[in-house]
Amino acid sequence: MAKKKAKKRGRPTKYCKDFVEQVFKLALLGHTEAKIADFYSINQSTLTRWKKRYKSFRASLNAGREPADAEVAASLYQRACGYSHPEDKIFCSDGEVTIVPTIKHYPPDTAAAFIWLKNRAGWKDKSEVEQIHHIVAEKVPFKDVVIRVEERKADGDGIPTD
């Protein structure tokens, strides 16, 4: 007997090949995965499955993210270091309009610098210190433990007495 083809289970996928171009544009506009999933009226878990199953979809999503992320990184860097740009000041005096070209300066922003260093240089919000304790346990008969406790009580070595 010939084997029967297994029927596919579950709901048919909403995915179609047109999504490859769409997801590139959505990522290029800076949409998050949550917004992209909402755009397609799917759960984020479905979007994750699509990324795993359809290589062209995943590649398109990542390709759209790169320019958007690069532009944000450049802006953050500029903000962290401070920057200047030309700006026109417009004045009106006695009905006469005067345009004066100036240079607008923005000082470095410490919050932007921190974010930049945190993401690019591996800085952390808090330092973590690893503590290593070596505990050596020895087998001591109970009567010896009682004797040691009594000796400490007598010496006043920090064992509380009632």
C-alpha cells in the first residue's frame, strides 16, 4: 500500500511573498517588531516563526533595519559629542524684515554619551562583583561541638547567652 500524504494541521499561513518588500520598508521606517506584527495582524510569535521559516523575509527585515539603526546611531553620537549647524535668525524692526545667518551650537549631552558608551563600549548601569566563598566542612562528633560552644561562651567569643 502507498503511504498517504500527511495533511497539514492548523490554520493556513497569512504569509505571502509580497511581505518581503513590505517588511523592508516597514523596518526602514523604524517600526519595531511589535508594530510590524500589528501591521500584518499577527502575533509576535508568528513573526518570529516567519523569520525562522522564510530566509528572504528575515534578510529583508534585517536589511531594512541597518540604515535606520545607522541613522539613529549617528544622531546619538552627534548629540553625545555636541554639534553646530547653520541657522537663520529672522528679525522684524519697523516693518523691515532682516535675516541674519548664525551658527546654532548644541553642547554635548551626558545622557546621550552614557547611552552611546553603554551600547558601544560595554558600559553597565551597575558594577557586578563576583564573590567566591570556599566553605570547608569537617566531621566533628556532636560532643566536641558542645565542648567548643561551651568554651566560646566562657571566653565571650560572640555566642549569645540567655
